[in-house]
Amino acid sequence: MPINRVQFQPGLSMFEFMQRYATLAQCEAAVAAARWPDGFVCPRCQGRVVWSFRRGAQAYRECVGCGYQCSLLAGTLFQSSKLPLTVWFMAMQLLSQAKNNVAALELMRQLGVSYPTAWLIKHKLMESMRLREQDRQLHGRVEIDDAYLGGERSGGKPGRGSENKVPFVLAVQTIGPKNKPHQVCVQQLPFRKEAVAEFCTRHLVRPLTVVSDGLSCFTAAADAGVHDRIVTGGGSASAKHPEFQAVNIMLGNLKTAIAGTYHAFRFAKYAPRYLAEFQFRFNRRYRMAEMLPAMLRAILAASPCPLAAVRTPEVPC
Ligand SMILES: [Zn+2]
């Protein structure tokens, strides 16, 4: 039996992690390198000569030419955090290298922080992943289906609009003659034609062949300019259709990942973040060793996120 490429890849071992990110100085150097890969350039005078200094726990850069000062963490999701960078890096390591998702409760134990702190770390990291993945585009052969979390394809409360269920659309770009899952795009979405059309326009690009189960809302794909469609037919039969294998594999993976880690928590309120975390991790599954730097770039690209905004997912932060 061939080995599983994802499971047997080396990743970033804890030993390597400790060699690279054990101290505050190492973490600050990693942030500076990620933030200014070509070196710091003064936004006021474009000067490149800076010196570094500390004020309290914060590291700063000051332009020698004009005196402009800039905190290393200003303008990023780290900005208002009182936690040492070393804790953030350890959280990124735990989240990026675990086989399955890591819940805030597990972070609390591993990091030795309070539950509210662990929750905040987890949600800020997930929010940065959501922002990073929000423009993901798929092309080629794409299987697309809708489903609910909190309910199953068949069973649960009747009706597609049942309460307490999170409706979402899952699109899977496949690869090779066996149509294996390659990249995914998953989004909480009301099953309305306009919403699905917008999803298709934003996330699917030509050349494109869409495989769908022919639900009425997926006529939206045609409206969005997708002409090459394979319709498998709706209902439970579509779940077993060979043309629909990749999307069904991913639906299974997604439900296992969510149910296994987050069953005790209010999933529905923060569903876009949990779905984005799944998408972020899956789309980088062959590059586990690079996932921590990828998370770092995502968090540096995200704007500062006040506590109220983290707790109010309807207001993107
Ligand atoms: Zn300057």
C-alpha cells in the first residue's frame, strides 16, 4: 500500500522549532524578516538606514535620516497583544503541525494560558487565515456541493433552511485522472441563487468544468458564466456518484475535523473562521514545514483586531 504523502511528510519538528523560534529575539527577527523581506524602508523619507531600540516590551525601528519611529508589531494582529511573541509562535506551531484541528482548550493546556487568552489566540489566528483565503480561486475541474454543518445530507431536521444548521458551499478543484482533491474553497452561504452566483464569480476562474448535483441554486453557476457543467442529479444518489467523489471525501474530512474538535463549543457563530481554518490547512497540506511561516505572513497581513471585533464575527476585523 503506498504511503500517504500528507501523513508521512516531515513537517517542522519540535526540535527544529526550538532551534528557530525559542527566544524573543528569534521571534522578533522572524517577524521583521517576514514584514520587511527586502529590509525596512522608511515610509516618510524612504531611508533604509535604521536602528533598533526597545521601549518596555516593544521593539522599535527608528529611521536615522528623519527620526520616524515604528513598532515592530504596529499595524498587525499582534499589535495590542500583551502576550510574548514566543507564546504566539508556539501557538502557530501547535496549530500548523497537528494532524487535526487544535481547539482553544488544548491550546490553553499546551501554552499554560487562561482559557479566554487561548480562545483569543485561536480566533485571531483563524481570522487571519480567513482573510488570507478569502480570495482563493479554483479552476479546471471543480466539484461543487452544498451541505450543512450541524446536520447531515440526509436526516436531521427536514428542510434546507432548518435553524441551528450552518449552510455552506464546498468547491473542490481536482487533479489527475482519478479526480483527487487538490485545492478547496469552502464558505458559509445562504442557498440563494444570487449568493451562489457571487461565490462562483469570485472563486471560480476559467478554464473551468463544474460538476454539481443540479440543485436549482447551482443554475447560478451558469449565470456566472460557467458553461461546462456535469450534473450528477440531486438527492442521496449524488453522494455516491463517481463524478462527485472528491467533494464527498472533503465533506467527510470537514465534518470529522469540525465534529472531533469543536463539538462542545458554539460552532455556528464562528463558522466562517472554522471553515477558513480547514481551507487554509488543506490547501497547504503538502507544505507542513512552511505552514508556520505562512501563518505568520497571514497574521502580519491582517489589520489589528480589537477584542470586540474578534467576538463579533459579523463585523469582519
Ligand atoms: Zn525616514
